[in-house]
Amino acid sequence: ADAAKAMDAELDAEPPCLADLNDDLLRKIASRLAESDLASAVALKRCSSRFKDLATPLVANAVSRINTKWRDAADKIGMKGAARIRGGLERNEVLTTLALPHNNIGAEGAAAIAEALRGNAVLKSLNLHRNNIGDKGAAAIGEALRGNAVLTELNLGSNQLCGLDRYGRGTYSTAGITALTEALQVNGVLTDLDLYDNKIGDEGARAIGEALRGNAVLTE
């Protein structure tokens, strides 16, 4: 019991570097954590009591903002996809993994997911396999990836990203795949990207190859 009390006292004690900072500066630090790395901000157990008191409401606000975005996305997607999102939010304080394969969310659903990804600092894995998002959906996801610094796994397999289904029907377009490849050139965290079965074609393949020249993190 004495050892536990001593450990609690040690955790509550501010290190010298924090003890010298006023509340305004600590609040700014906590705010940055809540905005840019929510996962780190949520883990406040090793912070001093003063820092916890300042950071906790900021983290709660960040969680609320992100979860509101996911609920908005669920409303737009509807049906089974919406149920999965809401179920995930009920089971977890924040979503770190989201799997919506075979839900036919289409381009509109992909745009809703993309909107939720903007400013999201916790979702690490997203599976949208076989959702018929098309080139417009791919463009929306690509645009969101440009400003996302957390997502490491993304599955966009079988989504007609270039406008063609698996039988080659439709109108070929590189708009979506171009948006994705441009995102790869500036995204420094995505390590696993699945584009299987998308009829990407020669032009799309060249765009991907060019993007990989400037990407040092993608491994799969």
C-alpha cells in the first residue's frame, strides 16, 4: 500500500520542466495534444494532476468533435454501414479501426467517410473493400489522406476506382487514382494500401509508380 501511495505521489508530482510553466502554457500544450495526437492525450495517467485537470476537458471536446463527425457519416451512409459505425462508437471511446466491406456505400458514402477522416487523429485502419465508391469516392478519400497523419492501413479493393467494373464496363477515368497518388506523395504514415481488382490500367499504374518514387513509408 505504501509503495502504491509513493507511486501515485510520484505521478502527481510535476517534473521541473512543467512546474515552471503557467496554466496558459500547459493548456496550449494540452490543446495541441488533443488536436494532433488524441491517442497520446487520452493516456493521461502519467501526467501530473495539474496537467490532467487542464487537458481532460480539451481531450473530451476533441473526442466529442470526432465522434460527431462519425455519427454524421453514419447518417449519410445509412443501413448496415451506419450500424457498424454506431456500434463501434458504443463499444469504444474513440474509433481506431473501422471495417465496412461489402456495404455499397457509393461515392456519397465515401465522401462522408472522407469528411470524418479530416482532423481525425485516432483512426488507424479503414477497410472499404467492395463498396462501389468509384473515381469520385476515390478522389474524396485521396483529398482527406493529404491532411491525415494517423491512418496506416487502407483497403480500397474492388471499388471501381477508375470508373470500370471488374468486367471492364463503365467510363475510364484517372481522376480518383490521381487524387490517391498525389496524397501518397505527401502522406508520411500510410504503410498498407490495397487497390486490388480496380481495373487501374496503364495510366493509373504509371501514376502509382510515380507516387511511390516519393513515398518512403508504404510497404504493402
